[in-house]
Amino acid sequence: MEPLVASIAIVYGLAAFATASWVHGRWFGRRPGGATFYDVYLLVLAFASACGWLAFGLPARDWSALALIAIPAGAVAGQAAVVADRAIVRTLVRRAVVGTPGGPGGARRPRGPALDPQARSLVMPARRAPRSSKVALIFRKARMSRAATGEQTLAALVGLAILEELVYRDVLLRASLALPGVVLDALALAGTLIAFALAHVDHGWPHVLAKLPLGALCLLLVLASSSVLPAIATHLVFNVRAWHDRRPLDASRASPQRVRAAA
């Protein structure tokens, strides 16, 4: 039973994003007022972490002592991850804009309203996704679900930070370190980083690469401290900063009708 539960935790942990996209599109996507994509994603992550704990057990930790280390370490690492994330997104989006026919130096001006780097990164992947790819179809449905849901609330971002770290930096990390040999361990840990980055593809492909520094910092903190607490603190700082910086952009996109309705 234990190997079976461990396999379920690994499969659903690595494929949490794709699973949530399929479940939401299959049962909740067409029901107004039902569960959002992020609700389903949180449930999949919780299920994967629960199966992982059944298989590997809850590690004994000195929570009080580690909490004192996790708060400052997570704050510093979270700020560093924010800086790296922004730098990567800006660089990739700038290159993509310059390389388009309507970009700077092109023959034509870009059509439509001007987009900021984050907004453009949300649009460009949808235009380039191949229609024949099943993987691209899953990601496209996730972007549609995200667009219908709107931006994540602060509570959802906090839940995502906690559950993603429990899955990627606790359950999957312990499963990776259980493999025989240093090479297999390293390859498995690299696979967890890639899976974590791909879980953010609904924001656009630039954000997939931009999430690698965050994942690497969280992984190093867990390996150094033997606790997932510093990684959770890092991810919380990162998500709160992202939510805080995103609010002015969301407010500028709101139509007058939506503003009046919200009032």
C-alpha cells in the first residue's frame, strides 16, 4: 500500500497543474458561480501532499526554533526571487517584442492597445500555441479558466504558496532523495523544479523561466535547513509582493461598468 500511495503522491504532485486544468474544464468550467480553477488546483495539491504524508510520514521538526530562522531567511530569499523574476520576465518580453514584425525596428507599428510586459506575456503564448498539441490545449484551457476567474485573491495566493511548497519541496523532495545514487537524486530534484515552473504556464512562458529562481532558492533553503518552513516563508513573501504589485494593473484594466457594479 505504501508504494502505491507514494506513486499517487508523485504523479499528482508533478501533474497538479494539468490535472486541475482538466478537472476544472471537465466539471466546473461551464458552471457559473462554481469552483474556480485555483480552487481545484488547491484541492489537487492538498490531495498530493496528503498522500505524500501517508507514504513518507510527517517529519519531526523543532517548529519553534526553525520559525525564527524561516522568517528572516524567507524574507530575504523572497525579495531576491522577486528581483530575479522581474528581470527575467522583462528581458524575455523585451526580446519577444523586438523580434515581432510590429515591434521596435519592424516594418509596422503594433496594433491594438499598448501592453505592459506582464500583460503582453499573457497574450503572446496563446497566439503561438500549436492547435494540434494536446499539452498546448491543456495550457490554453487553463489560461481561459484563469481569465474567467480573474486574478488570484490574497487568500488563494497564500494557500498556493503553502501547498506548493508542501508538495514540491517536501513530498517530491523526499521522494527524490529516496532514489539510489546522487545522479538520480539530482535529476529528480531538477524534475521537481521544472514541474514547479510549468505550474505557472498560465501566466505565460516567460513566467515559467522566471519561476526557476524562486524554486531553486526554496529548494536550497529546504536542503540547508532540513525544513520546509523557510521555503514556505520565501514563497509567501514572493506571492504577497506579486499580489501587491498586481493590484494597480488590475485596477487600470477594470472597465467603468465593472467599477460601478463593484461600488
